[in-house]
Amino acid sequence: CLTSAVAFIHGRTTKHMDIKPQNILIREIGSSPFDPGWRVYLADFGLSRSFTSQDHSQTDGPTSRTPRYCAPEVYKSERRGRSADIFSLGCVFLEILTVYRRKDL
């Protein structure tokens, strides 16, 4: 599941910094239509950064290149912790569940 992937990278003191639908890959691994067995992958770690602590990175570096999924602190040029990834994940879930993008609401 996608939340497990984000928890895994955060547990390894890394933040993704660009979670969006285009970076989520889904692969069917099941053998029957009644048991599809999907596997979800989080891709594109080009903007990811390492944490010095569990909340903020050593260098925040460039902001995400996809503003629609950015947390407010990214726009304010504040230090971006894992909360920015959680915000992006919430934007993705909002889009999946409602078919609306954050800017459309």
C-alpha cells in the first residue's frame, strides 16, 4: 500500500518531496481476476532528501516541481519535514476518492 511505502522511506530518514499520481506505479501480480493481488510502488526519488532528525532535512534543496501537491510550508520556503510528504499523500488520496484536484475545490 502507498502509505506503507511512505512510512518505509520516512523510517529510513528520507523524504520523497514529490509525491504525486505520476510517481505511483501499480503492478498486478495475481493470477486470477478474483484475486488481482496489486503491488504499489513509489517512484522518482530525484528530489528526495535525507533527514538529520526525523522532522527536517540537512538541506531542503529545490522545492517540488508539482505545485498542486505541495504543502503550504513549501510555498513559504520554510523547512520541509516529512509532514510535506504526508500533505502530498493526502492530496493524492483526495484526487483518488473524489476525482477532484486540490485546486478544483
